[in-house]
Amino acid sequence: MQYTYKTKGTCSTEIRLNIEGERVTDVSFTGGCNGNLKAIPALVDGCTVEEIEGKLAGITCGWKKTSCADQLAKACREAFEAQNNI
């Protein structure tokens, strides 16, 4: 299932991903820091929602209370719940 998440509190404005069961693939960001937003999708491709949350949830960026990585963890959880009508 393709899913689009509107980020909150980050330089990136949107995250797009594909979720099948618990596995996340094809992550892409709109906006944000170019290098990080190429690296993060490469590192999480094929991971489960739980793995992504375990690695990325709670990461902050500078003085912000969130980050693109933290927002990806939130996006994955939201996509998983939407897919399963939770």
C-alpha cells in the first residue's frame, strides 16, 4: 500500500512509503537535508515498522523536538494502522 504522511516540525514536508504487512519499502522525502534523506531510505528499506520505530523514534534535530527520522517512525506506524484499519 502506498502511503503519504505530512510531516510536522521538520524541514521535510512529506514522506511517501510503501507498506506491505509489516515491511516498509520505497521511502522518499520531500524537502529536508539532501544527504540524510537519501541515507535514511537506504538504511530502512525492507525493515519492519517495529524495527524502524526502535531505531528512529525519538531522534531530535538541533533544538527541535522531532526530526525527519522521528517523523518517519511516526509515518510507518500511521501507515501500518491505516493498512490494518486500526
